Amino acid sequence: MTENSQITFVCCVESGSLEIQTVRMIESLRRWGGKFASAPIFAVTPCFGPPLAKKTHQIFDKFQVEYLSFQNKSKYSWNKFLNKPSALAAVQKLATTECIGWLDSDLLIVDEPDKLTLNQGESFLACASDKNIGTTGPEDPNEPYWREVCKCVGVEIEDLPWINTEYEKVRIRLYWNSGIFVYRRSTNFADHYLQTFIQLCDSYIASQNSGFFFNDQIALGLTMVKMGIPWRGLPYSHNYHMGTKTHSSWYKEEELRAAKIVHYHDSMWTSFWETFIECLSTTHPPVADWLTSIGAMKNEAPLPSRSIKKIIDFTRSRKELAYNKACRVI
């Protein structure tokens, strides 16, 4: 079996900003992914919205990307983070590879991510990139929230393994970043992940620090623990974070130089473009040259599509607000 026949990558795509991000992520994988460069890719639109641009479909054809579109019927379809487990559950029924890997659209593959291969005896890979709303234990202000979410999905908080975050090197209870992860398809992980996410939504529990914004990330680790599947943490090089909010305090040239996958967040939009390219020019010159040739990202959706998207986003925001008001804050 070749490496690329062992894993299928999945991502989400919608008209507008996410569309250009998804296209760039896919092209970077095809260019710099090494042994994973020719792996099967599914781009999924699991919700109602305006159509993708003709140019996007042409790029999908060029890079042999399978496009899948359907409308999620869940009562939480307004929640954009439901798209991730929904897309994975759909692709899990179609994929034929041994493993399935999730890729957020705001990822940039800059070198072969060699650690993405599941070794014998492993069924799950993810990265604990930073603490965020994780908990360091009983004295942490986030601990009561974690106790509640664990209870609502049937997990004992003491059963969460202790891990060290990649950026701060802080010891926390298991909490993965959900930007990239890989699992063995035979585990049917996506179905369990979707179920756990829905359980969290049904609990109407919100964090005093982040609301319910990180439910997909919290559900990721809780699902893995509930299933009892063997796992391995990915190094920071496979989920290196870079963005306007953290650049001044987090950026280290040597860490970017070691990066295989850059989680760039908002770094490729016009306001931060020059800084981002300058950093990459020092650490990954070929990638910087390619990006320079195509320029900063911008929303290229036509005006009618933007208008439709604005109406959809407004409707979803009203439902989100109503849900948020009904939540119990911990």
C-alpha cells in the first residue's frame, strides 16, 4: 500500500471567504504534501448556501478533488461547527482508505507532514497546540466547565489523560485542537464524534470564557476518550499557529522553520499579508514565492452570492443568539 492510498483528507467549503481558503489549502497539499500530495480529497458543503464559483469547480477538477454537497437536517444546522463532524460522517461512508484525516481550510501545508501516518496500534492523531480553554486541574477556572461537559457526555473527568501543550508546555487534561486530526476509518470515529457534538449542544452549557464556540474541539477529545481508542499527539510542527492576535508574543522563527503545517488563521488577508510573506520568505522560500505570485486572499464571490450569504448568516446569527441566551454559563 502506498502512503497516499492509506488516507483520505476531508475539508469543508462554502461560497465566499472559506472558498478561497479551501482552494489554497488544497493546492498547498498537492504542492508540498510529499507522500500525501496525491491522497484522495473530499471538499464538502454540508449546509444550504449559494453555489461555489465555476473557477473553484475547475480547480477541484484539476486537483482531483471530490466535491460533496448536502443540507444538514439537524436542529443545530445554524451552528457552523456542526459542519465538521457532519462532513466527516458523510465521507466516512464513501471513503475506501484505511484512514481519514480532517483539514481546516485555514491550513497551509509547507512541507511533508510525515507524522500523519498512523503507526500500528494507533487509531487517532491530533495536536494539543495550546491551552486555550483547557484545564490544568482543580484550581483552574475552566475546571468546573469541564466537569459539566464531561458529565453530560458520560465521561469521568479523571479519565481524561494528562498531556502537555505544544506551545506553552503546560500540563492540561486532554484537549485537542481540531484543525487537523487523523483517525482509522474502521473505528467509525466520525459517527461517534457527531453524536458527542450533538450531546454538547443538547446540554445547553456554555463556558464563561468562550461560550459554546469550541464545542467541536471539546467533543473531539471526549469522543476519543469515550471510545477508548489508542492515540498519539502530533507535534507543534504539524499544527503551527500564526495569526494577527498572537504574532507579537508567539512568533519564533525557528518554530516556523520547523513547521510542516501552518495554521495561519487570518494571516493571509491583506492587513497581515506582508508580515506573513516576510516570515515565510525566511523559513520556506518556495512557498513564499508561490503565495506572492497569487497575492493576498480576498472574497471573490459575486455580489448575488454575497447577498444570499449575508441573509443566511443573519438568520443563523439570530438562532445562535437565541441558543446562547438559553445556555447555562459555567
